[in-house]
Amino acid sequence: MGENLQVCRYLNGQKIKRKEILELLEQLNISDKIDSKINQLSQGELQRLSIARAVINKPSVIFADEPTSSLDDFNCIEALQLLKQEASVNGSSLVIVTHDRRILPHFKNTIELSNAKQ
């Protein structure tokens, strides 16, 4: 898993900092999996790895499609806090698309779409 994040940094022309990667994984409660292979991870761990990949290069816009759908309540909140923190620290815009209503109270700017005919 750690190699996966190192490749993201390398391909973006950034220095590979194992300490920074470990800190990010700690925030997502998966630092114990740093040396695990992708096929050894649960769906929730894969989802948290995807979040780590989304923020590792400090993008100006973070697009998160269903970032919490496979996470329990605790890890859902941890992942949201990380996304919001990274967006704030890096001055990034954060766009989340989801059906997960647990995250609504964590954002003041939301757009709800409905397919109901009026």
C-alpha cells in the first residue's frame, strides 16, 4: 500500500517522503497496512487508500465520489475530517458526490439532486 502512494508522488514529480505517507495513513487508521498488498485489503481499507491517493499530491481540487460508502461511522468521520483538513491546509476545493447522508451535517454548502418528477 505504501508503494502505491509512493508511485503517486513519483509520477507527480514530488519527493517520496515515507514519513508523510505514514502520517497520512495513520490519520485514516490504516498505517498498520503500509506494507500490505492491495489484494490483502478490505473494501473499507481500499476506500481509505483511495482517499490517501486523492490528497497525497495536494491537488487544487479534490473530487471524491462516494468516499465513505464502505466505511463504518467512526472511519467515515475520520475520512471526512482528513478531506476537509487537506482541502483547508492546501487551499483546495473539495467536491464530494455521495448518497451517504451521514456526511450532510459536516458541510454547509450542499446541493441535493432528486430524480422525482414534479
